[in-house]
Amino acid sequence: VRETFAWMHYYWYLTNDGIEFLRTYLNLPSEIVPATLKKSVKPAGRPMGGPPGDRPRGPPRFEGDRPRFGDRDG
């Protein structure tokens, strides 16, 4: 185990030697791997679609009755 202290918090990291020690101490087979070492498979997401001009825009934004910051109308 590797210990790190930063910003008043301790962080502990399990090293490969620590994994081997736990595997022998707990009599675990070598096929069992910590979830943090497994490659995560990201699910296939939605396709992004075409260029932004192909999609309809939402309703117009409310501008309000006050001038915007930086306008020189008064």
C-alpha cells in the first residue's frame, strides 16, 4: 500500500505487491482482478447526427426590457 497525504487528507493506493499479498492471504485465484484494474467498456452511445444547422433551434431567448451590459444606448 502506498500512502499519500495532501490537503489534510490521506490517500491509500493498493500496489501490485499488495494485490498479490491479498490474493495469497485470501486464497483467491489469479483470475480475480480488482475492478479498478479492469478496462471499462463504454456502451455505444447515440450517433451525434449532422451539422448543427440541420437541427431546429429552441425558442428565442427572452431579452428582457433592460439593455444588456456594455450597450451604449444610454
